[in-house]
Amino acid sequence: MIATLDRTPLPRAFFDRPVLDVAPDLLGRIVVRTTPDGPIALRLTEVEAYDGPSDPGSHAYRGRTPRNDVMFGPPGHVYVYFTYGMWHCMNLVCGPGGRASAVLLRAGEIIEGAELTRKRRLSARNDKELAKGPARLATALDVDRSLDGTDACAAGDTPLRALTGTPVPPDQVRNGPRTGVAGDGGVHPWRFWIANDPTVSPYRAHTPRRRRS
DNA sequence: CAGTGGATCCACT
DNA sequence: GTGGATCCACTGT
């Protein structure tokens, strides 16, 4: 499992690279959420890359709006959006600044503070499901729009930050089409995950929903 | 395990 | 008015 957990913060330079370089490199890294009840630490096992200007699947594809404003800012900050009327999802903005690229955090393993996440994820049948899926991950870490724009590279005991952790060897990284993305015919194999990890979410193709009458 | 439909509301057109 | 970077309960095999 995890031999020695490196708690060094990830430097800004880590995120100030092309998103396709950053995304696979995030696997095995740690996100720490500091709540009033205590810290929750999550080891990233699955992510997806979104590249603003060239990517129809990206929220930034149609330009800057109040919602996606953080994506256009400096790398290393957190972009949180609200979707499907009830869920939040969490991204880390990548470089170069202003390009509006970001990595969606899709799944992870809770390695500290699981007793806190279980209270928010009552439907999880076991601990592997606590953060298996982007909205579940955000729910487990108690992340919502109030944390949009947080600097994950800031020093100190901030509400949300990214740590070096233990990077995954390249031969353990797998990639494939992104999950549930409209306007992406699966042409972008920009979903990255750790091979054989039980906390990785199942793949689902995008399915447009019928309108209710 | 696979497939289906409901929940729920904000951003954007 | 439209549709979504989802999850969950439920059905049938």
C-alpha cells in the first residue's frame, strides 16, 4: 500500500505545465481537506484532463463566464462546479495560466479521516465507494462552491491543499476515453487511472436524457 | 451485472 | 427553455 506518505505540498510549478502532463502525474498524490471536525486525506486514483480552448468537453470551451472564471486564472487553484441540480465536482487548474485547462478529480482512496467521510456518504456500502466518482469525491471531502478559487498550493493549514504523496510509476498508469462527456466522441483518451485499483469508478458513456413532460 | 428512470437546479442560450 | 464532466433505487437476468 503506502510505505511512506510524503506530506510536502505540491509546488505551483507542478501545475504550471500542460494538462496532459499534469493529469497522469497527479495519480498517487494527496488532497487534504481540513474541516472543523478534522482533516480528511485522499489519495488520487482517477482523474480526467480538460483542455480549454481546443476541447469541446471543457467548461471553458465557450469562453469565460462567472462560473468558470477560476479556470482562466493561475494554475494550482481549485475550480468547483455544481451540476445535475445536486452535485459538486472538483478540479485543479493547470498551466499555462489563462489557457483554462484543468484536471477533474474523479476518484480516490480515503487514507485519513474516513470516519468523517462516512457521515456524508451514507449510501456507500464500503470504504472503497466513499470517493468512487467525481461527485462522491466532492461529497466525501465536503467540497462545494464556497471553496471555488482556493489556492491548493498555499502554505499553512488551509481548507484544501495538494500534497506530493507518492507518485505512481508510469507502468501503473492506464488511460482511456473520458466518462460521460457530451460533445466528445471518445476521441480524447484523457481519463487516467491506477491499474487494478478498487476505488476507480466504472466507465459510462455519455447518454442524453429524455425531457420530462 | 446491465439497463432504466427519477431527482433537482443552476448556467447559459 | 434546455440540458448537464452524476448518483441512486429499482428491475430483470
